Amino acid sequence: MTAVVDVTVAGLAERVRRVAAGSTRTIVGLAGPPGAGKSTVAEALVHELSPDAVLVPMDGFHLSNAVLEALGRRDRKGAPDTFDAAGYVALLRRLRTPGRDVVYAPTFFRDIEEPIGSSIPIALDTPIVVTEGNYLLLDTPPWSQVRGLLDAAWYLEVDDAVRLERLVARHIAYDKPPEAARAWAEGTDQRNAEAVAASARNADLVLRI
């Protein structure tokens, strides 16, 4: 059974340093359901580890809205099959064994709800990569390849009621009407959250921050 621990960002940074000791490149994954606070915790963790760490979000591999429309999946945006999961795995493999070139990762801009490629440079001498996203621990391919590319994988747990209200507030902040925001949080987001929760058993630790 995966251990559940209460930890601060400073404590989490110390765990990362222990994992990374003596390694040229360490990749740490932070998973959890929508609204768990993954981005906030990951950004704070990278800040704590600065200048030795860079953040590479899984969300950069969202399929574009145009592609989702063509696939008939626009109303399920955020589900596992609405990402370029194979592309994310390929990027982690490149980061796993640094070559001679800077690697550029994509990111996701919520204000336009679209991914933008080549937005995050990862220098050869950056020793720690923190990656975060919903589906790092899924058992289904190609997501199932992610876990083996991580030196440590942690699952962020938060009270469901708190998580739901965060999601509603986020959707409203990005221009969804309140009723539509709640419907999306309780519908599409919730279905995704249930899939993510089932993958928590694959984490090294379950974190409460």
C-alpha cells in the first residue's frame, strides 16, 4: 500500500534532492486529479529548487481545439485520449538521457485554451526536471510508459469538495459562465478525476500539502 504523508514544499524539495544525489538528470513526477493543485505545488517546488530545476507540464501535450473538433472530442477535452501521450513519452525519453542539444518542451496557455510548442527550454546541465499532470500514473498505454521514466512519482491528494470548488472558480476565471463551469467540473472533470484516482496506487507516495 502506498504511504500517505503530510509534507511542506520545503520538505518535498529535500526529498527531491535526496533522489537526485549523484545523478546527472533526475525526473520527478507529480500526479493528481484536476483541481488538486499540481501546477501550484510544482511551480513552488521548482522555485524552491532553483536554479537546479525546470518545470515541464504534461498539459503542453493537449491536442489543439481544431484537432479535438475534427475528432469529435471537444466536449471531453482533458480526458486521457485528448492528449498526445506518445509525444509526452518521447519527450521524457529525451530528457531521461541528455544529449548535446537543448530540449524544448511545449506548454499550455489557459487564457487561449491551446498548447504552444517549443516554449520551455531544458538546458543540458539542468539536473532536475519536475513534470506534473493528471495521467502520469495510468496503467493504460501509452500512458503506462511514463512511470518507468520517472525517478520518483508522487500523487497529490486533496479533499474532493475543495477540489471541486477550485475547478469551478478556475473555469469561471477563464470565461465560462458559472452554470457551465459547475457542469464541466461535475461532468467531464469528474470523470477524469475518477480515472486518475484509480492510478494513485502506482505512486511512491501520496502527498497532502
